[in-house]
Amino acid sequence: MSQRHIKISPSGLNSIQSCFRQSYYSRVLGYTDPNDSQDEALVRGTIFHTVLEAYYKNIIAGKNPIDNIRECIILFKEELSKTKFDDDLKSSLTTTLMEYFGHFQNDSYKPIAVETPFSYELYEDENVKILLEGKIDLIMERTQGEEVIKYVLDHKSRGRTTTPSLLQNQFMAYALATGIPNVIDNEIGVQKSLKPQDKFKRRILTYSTEQLDEFAEQAIAWTLMFDQAIQANHYIPNYSSCSYCIFNQVCSSAKEFRQEKLERFFVKRDKDFDIFS
């Protein structure tokens, strides 16, 4: 029997820890909500990620700061034009982006890598190899005294200010895979009423070796349990997660009608790296 390779992303871990059945529908079969493409928060976050990727790549390339900002604002407006956002929201988001550029015009953090993919071997035996895979928004460095310290930075576009938890699969995966223990939650607040200093927060989360080792152990255990579920074709539901799950109406149906509801109310997406294979 040949060795099987299982690829799991931080979001895939979030999914299987929430509910095996939900993970089966979304991560194995590939069903998703057709309305996801119209979700304001998701669309907004995607646009900010796209533009900030271009912005920091231009900084690394040595582009003139004024030209860089001008180019990125044009790109931002082009991306907004593809949405169904009203003019007031488009204007507000554009203002937020311009405030971001102004707020960090003298940034002490220097970008060194943008949209960096990673593949980290979590576990291997004769039967299976588990690879933790994903992509990091930004890697930066900052000089403190005589020491240059590296940071992994993740952009978060939020409708309200939130203090990030240290215990997040995404951030712990980044720290483990890169060997960089310092992760920055780069919050971009979109509230109109806030001043720039309150909109834009960089919160540093620092992980110990013990914390990352424990994360790896948990990630391996969850992944192997879900792999066993796939082999047995039996996906235990977590009923405590049902109230906010998009597949609630499917699981509430009799077994013989579930596939029909999946096909009627959901669409198939392309399989990506966080699908078990």
C-alpha cells in the first residue's frame, strides 16, 4: 500500500474542529454557499488583500512611494467597481485605504516577502504524510537596537475592533511553518467614526516552542481522525455548531434527501489545497 499524502490548511483545521460532517460537505465534496461571492465582509477583505499585496510588492521593488499609492488607489477603485457596493460604501472604503497609507507612511517595519506559500511536514509514517499548507500575507523585519527581528503579518479587515486570541490555528500555523514566533494581527478597521490611530492596530502575538509543539500535536490528531472518517465514510456531526452552519437545512433533512438539497441549494467550487486528498 502506497503512502497517502494529506494536505491541510489552517482554515481546514478550523473546519474539522467545528464539525466533521460540515467539513465533508465543504472540504471533501466541495459545496459552498452561492451567496458567498456577495458577502460584504468577504468581498471587502479580498479587495484589501489584493491591493495591499500590490502595495507591499511595489515597496520591495523600490517603486516611488507616491506612484505606488496612486497605482494602488486606482487598483482599489477598479476592484470596487466590480462589486455591488453602494457609492457611499465605496467612498468610505477608499478613504480607509488612503488613511492606511498615510498612517504607515513612515513604517518602521520593512516588508521582505509578500504572499509567501508554505508547506510544512507535520507528520509521517509508512502509511501517511501530513502537510500543513497555506500562504502568508506578509513577512516583515524591524531593527530593535542591534537586533533585526522578523515578523509574520496577516491582514484583517474588520467591521469592529477585536483583540485577537493567541490560540488561533492560522497564526500558530504561520509561526510553526516559518520558524518565526512573532505574528502580527494587522487590523484594518472600516468604521467611519474612528480616527486612523484607532482604525489601524498591529497586535503582536509571540509563541513559545511549547505552544507550537502542542499546536502541532493537536493538528496531527485532528487530521488523522478526519482521515479515518474519510476512510470509513462516516462523518460525525457536531450539533452544537448547527445554529450558524450553512448546511443546517441539509442535515435537518432525512438522509435520503440530503444529496438532493446539496445539489439544489449549493454550488461546487474548485478544489484547493485544503481539501483532503
